Amino acid sequence: MADEFDDVVLEILNDEEEEEIQRRNRFQQLRMERRQLRDASNPFTLSAEYFIRYYRMPPEVVIRLINQIQNHLLPERSTAVPAYLSVLITLRFLAERALQKDFAQDFVHPVSQSTASACIHRVIGAINHLANEYMRFPVMEEQWQYISNRTIRIAGIIGVVDGFLVSFQKYRVNEEAFFNYRVGSSKQLIVDSDYNILNIRVCPGSNNDRFVWQFSDAKEYMEGLRRDANFPHRYYALADSGYTPSSVLLTPDLHAAVGSPAERYTMEHLRTRCIVEQTIGLLTNVWRAISRSRKLYYSPENVVNIIHACAILHNF
């Protein structure tokens, strides 16, 4: 009886071992097929219209981006995903914020979910290396004058300030810092009249716009210039009524008398401040990964990197 039992157990173990071998063989076959499809794939053969819809950029602009960051994407092994494909995978992710497992199986770039995740992490880091080139707060007198002259309605305006939220999964460490009506982080943008993002600051979502501006480097820099006797010109930023007005920040007068100069100023203020709202709309509708309708399932550090990369790509 014991011998029969041992035979049954041995047979079961042999069957399980055979199934495991078959499973590994199928997995290896799938990897080979996916790699063959990946090597044969060339998204640049797509029509320009479909390419822009898919990656939010024309092919020639994507090639320029690849050339600028490819030094940060050098492959560590011969079978690594090519740099151009890594960039396209990341642009697709930022454009749609689909689940990695879904878009990774796309016919244009067939890779595994883990490979897609590694590509996104590397490319996001490489894009953030372009921050000093494509997202700078003006520090030269000529830059301030250029921006101010293009803001026709109110003289001396070098930027418009506003904030928005990006939602991500509830974070268990210091949860109270991120608690608000939508768990996420607060972003504050300063944009110029050409819809360029001059500065971006990311804080936990429990902080309101007034707090984010109050302790920002941009505010301290502008106030430092105001105190500098060798800097004769006066420049300002615009913000809505949720901010505290100061010597460098102008807010509307919502209680201005009809027909008064304060009312005319407020009307010009509102018409000028719409620039930042339009910029936020452009940013979050092109790069939907940071749209209010999406949720990022990443740590706060990775969410910040994704937000910065989207802002850089917007300016790029």
C-alpha cells in the first residue's frame, strides 16, 4: 500500500515538473516572439497624423528629443531596448497614462510590462536632465523686458501664477500631508505670455496655492530684486484672488467700484491671467498622465519626476 502511494506521489511530482518545464518553454517562446516583433517594429513608418496622435509630437521633433537625451540611454547589453523605442514608449505612456501592461502589448512597441516600466523610468530621468535648458526662470534684465513687453495689457508683468492638482494613489507614509478632497500633489506654475512654463513647484496636496507661493524660490528671488537698489525696474507676477497680494504679486480687486480705475485694472488682470489657465489646459490635455481624470499609481518621488518631465516636454 505504501509503495502504491509513493508511486502516485512520484507521478504527481513528475507531472508538475513537466508542466513547469512546458510553462518555461512557452514563456521563452513568447519572449523570443516579442523580441522579434520589437526588432522589426518601426513606429516612424506611421503616417504623420497618426504619429502625432499617438506620441503628441511630429516625428522630426521626437528625433531631435532622442538625439538630446540618447547619451543618458546607452544600453547596458546588446539585447536592450533601443533608445528610440524607449523614448516612444515613454511618450505613449505620458500621452495616454494607460496601464503599463496594456500599452506595452501594443503592436507598435511590443515589450513586456517590466521592460516598459524600466524604459519609462530611464527616459523620465533623461528628460529631467533637460530642465536647465528648457525650463528657466528669467534672471537677465533682457529676458524680463522681453516677457514684459509681450504682456501688453499690464506693464511690468513677467509671469502668471496658478496651481492645479495631480492625483496619485494614497500614500501610507505621512498620509496627512497629501490629504485633500483629491489625494495628490499641488503644482504651481509660472508661465509667460507665450505659454512657456518658467517655473514649476510641486508640494504635498494638503498645501493651498497661497502657501506654495509664499515659500517659493521665485517669490524670494523677485523680492530680492525689489530690494536691490541697482535694479531700477519693477516687475510683477499675476495671481487670482486666492493669493495674498504683495510688492511682487498682483491680485484682482473683486470689490472695485463700477467705472473706477480699479475696475479697469481688474478687467485687464482677468484677461491677462487666463494665459496660465490655458497653459494648464494644454499641458494636461496633451500629457494626460497628469490630467485630473487620471490617477498615477507611483510613489510621490516618481510622480514629481513625471510632472517635471511633462512640463519640460511642454516647453520642448
